[in-house]
Amino acid sequence: MNRALDWLRQAERDLRQAETSRREGLHEWACFAAQQAAEKAVKALHLHYGQDAWGHVVAKLLEDLPAEITIPPDLIDKARVLDTFYIPTRYPNGFSEGASYEHYGALQSEEAIRYAREVVEFARSQMA
């Protein structure tokens, strides 16, 4: 059984969580949830094409998609931005000082959500 749609639906829910966290001022969680949305969306696309995908680096997951998929060039760069939110958003030792939340604000969470939405929409369009 192919679970690609389950992964895509979870990606969409993670994106909604990112938006909720942003509205609540939890910008570090918004950034992390956005990264998770993008990661799960690309994994859904891999599953859609009958591939397994492992790891958490969204840019690499995009690069490892089948060659017949045309990836917009800037999408990989946006994925690289999202990749920076995987660990330091959650762990205080991701920075030389201060709690994780002190390093993220509205600017970062807005960008993260916008980029994640582009990745999710790309995956959805390829699976249609």
C-alpha cells in the first residue's frame, strides 16, 4: 500500500501547525513545523514515485527525486533555508548563548512558512 497521501496530508497539517505557532508568537516552533511540513511533503513525493526516502535534509530529498521531475531552481535554495530550522529551533545548544526561542521572530517564521508552503504545493502539484 502506497502511503504517499498520508504523508502529504500530514505535511499539510504540519504547515497549519506552523501558522498557529506563528500566530501564538512561538516562532521557533513555527520554523520547526514549517521544516517538518516541507520534509514530509517531499517524502510523500518520493513515495508517490515508488521510492523510499530517508533523512531530514529537505534540499537533499529534493535533489534525490527522480530525474523526470523538474524542480524549480530556487526551491532547493528555499529548502536549504528550511534545513537550518531542523535542530537549533529545538535545542538551546544550537547557539552559543540564549534559549532557542530567543533567536527566532516573526521575520524567520514568516519566511519559513512561505517556503514550506511552496514545497508542499510543489509536491501536491506533482502528485496530482
